[in-house]
Amino acid sequence: MSIHTILFDLDGTLIDTNELIIASFEHTFNFYGKSFSREQAIEFIGPPLKDSFAIVDPTQTDAMIKTYREHNLKHHDDYVTAFPHVPDTIKQLKEANYKLGIVTTKMRGTVDMGLALTGLDRYFDTVITLDDVTHAKPHPEPIMMAMKELGAAANSTVMVGDNSHDIEAGQNAGVKTAACAWSLKGREKLQEYKPTYMLEDIRDLLKIVGV
């Protein structure tokens, strides 16, 4: 079955928010007197903030989320850019009539900021954020919701992401999966989750779907 629908994670997949996220985690850890290295901060990238900060200090989770978000919003536009070849590739997929969606564990506000800043906001037929779902990835709910909105079938859909929970969510939803080798988590780590495809470059998607 050929692919008609492509769902993308946002951060670390289409837009490079890595340094912004790491800086926001480091700022928050310092603010609350927690000692974490850059490498440890990288491990927190991907899951919802609630889950990450609950591991650090369950008694201050909400306060830490607030501190993180304030820093993240304030410095957003200083850091965020699209990854190489992303705008051109997404434009080509859109022009070739593929149904395109975003499925992210971020909240709507910062998702809209990132898409607008990078000029990607005009290309997506649906955007599913943390605000829209009861269960975040790796639960299949966000992917199922996106497919329902797009009238897509699982056997002709692929989920593209840079994190283990993107791959697992795709597998849990019964769709094909594509992992991004440019992930901060590293190609080897993602390979352990057995994605259908490994993208060395976003343009590999064009070859996979036959554009």
C-alpha cells in the first residue's frame, strides 16, 4: 500500500528547538537548585513536561513547568529554525497532494509560534497538540485523532519523528514509522525501536513516497 498521509512530530523533527529546550531545562534546574548536566537535560527532550519534571521533583512539578515555559516563550524566536531542506520538502509534498499533519506533545501556543516563525504554518491539514488529547504519545490517541481528521487509513500513513515515543506511538496506531537520524538521541538509539524507515535527511521522504 502506498503512502498518502504523512504525520510529523515537530520539535527535533521539522524545527530545531533543541538548544532552546536544553537552555530552558538548564534554566529551570538552576532556578530550583537541581544539578543536571547537558546530557541529562537531553534525555528529558520529547515526553510531556509533566512527566519529565515529575521525575526530578514531584512536589514542584507545576512550578517547574511554569518556570520552564516562561523561559521557553521569552527566548523562543532567538533559537528556533527549520532543519535543513525542511521547508522545501514539505512544500513539495503539499504540492504533490499528500495529506500532512503535525502530532506533537507540545501545547498549542508554542506549536503555532514555531510553525509561524519557520513559515511552515501554511502546509498542514491538521495539527494535534497536547491540548487536544487525553493521552500523549506513545499512546496512539494523537495519531488516531490526526488520521480521523484527515480521513486517512493506517496502512497508507507514516509517522515521522526524532524520538522513541514517536516510533512507539506510530507502531501502537498501526502505521508505518520513519525515524530521523539527525535526532539528538542518535541514530543507533532510534534504530533499537525498529522504525520502518530511517531518514538520513528529510529529503529521503520524497524518495520513499515517490515524489
